[in-house]
Amino acid sequence: MILIRHNFAQILYIVGNNPLTFFCFTTAVNFIFFGTAFGENAYINQNTTWESGCYTYEEVHVTNGATLIFNGKVILNVQNLSIDQGSSISADGQGYPVMQGPGTPQSGPGGGSYGGNGGSAYGSALIPEDLGSGGGGKGEAGGGAIKLIVTDTLTLDGLITANGKGPGHTCESGGGGSGGSIYVVTHYLTGSGSFTANGGWGDDYTCGGIKGGAGGGGRIAISDSS
């Protein structure tokens, strides 16, 4: 059974007739690229970072306790994707930096928002593709944006996460970043892993002073492509 954990994240389960044609959207040039062919296989057995962009593979396997980091907004078009137990795809803290983003607090060490509690919510609940917002004050970054277009099977025994970061015990009065987005379109979903898009904890300011607010949850949507 797949578990979806969230901190007030907005979660959508969609069953419908979604096209299997994949696409990449680049806002910088307002260009949509449509593709129909898959390329080589990728075996991720050590910690690896993919920068913002669109990646296309026949098979992707994340194994051996590795973390595949999605830095910013990353789209993966793939026929089969597997994430082993102890391995993960992570966009934790890869969203808007501190004091940036549509849901960052106007002032003070409040938590960032996106899909859940915090400041103002933004973006689409049906097709979540936005970055999480940074926390206020001397806080932390929001979660990144994960988009997985899997034309056959997603086997998740590990983790897929887009959590906001929290400043922890810094005595700096900072807010946690909001969770980011996870959008999955797949024909089959199996495994015993979990999805999370939690907001980061605020600074509890154990030194005294103003405590930072926790970040709001992000957005998760899972769509059946059949």
C-alpha cells in the first residue's frame, strides 16, 4: 500500500482518461515540447542531482539507498520508474529561497505557504506544478516541484518527497518553507513507499524572543493515465 503523508498538503486523486503523450514546458521561452519516443535506461545507485529541466528515459531505477535530488522544477518522462526501499526522489528545500515566492510572509518570521496553512495559497490543485515558498525572517526554503509522467508502472517502495526546510534550533527567528508539489501521472502504481510534501518547522527560538512559524503543506496529485 502506498502512503501519502502531508502537513496540511492539498492532495488529489484523479481517475480519468489522461493522454500518455508527455510534454516539457519551459516558461523562459514559452515553449511546449511534445515527445513520443523513449531513450536509454538510468540506474541511480549513488546520490545524484538533476537540475531544473525535462528528462526522458526508458527505465529509471533508484536503488542502493541513493537519493535522486530534483533541484527546482524537474519533469521526468519515463516508461517504468522504480524506487527501492531506502532510496528516494527528493525535492526537499529545492523551491523558492527564504523570503521569496508567492506564499512567503509579508513580514516577520512566519512560515511560507502553498497548498495548506500558512499565508496565501496559490497554484492549481488539479495539476500542481509550483515551487513551495520560502519562510520569513531568517527561515528556510520551500520544497521543489516534482512531475512524473510514467506511461507504464511506478513502483514505489522508497520515498518521493518535496518537503519545505525548517531552520530548527537556530535562535534566529525564522519561518519554515512550505511544501512543494508532486504531480504523478501513471498507468500502474504499486509498492509500499510514501509521498510527502510537508512544510518545514519554524525556529522554536529556545533562546527567547519571537518563535518562527511552520511552513504550510504543499500539493500532491496522482492521476491514473488509463
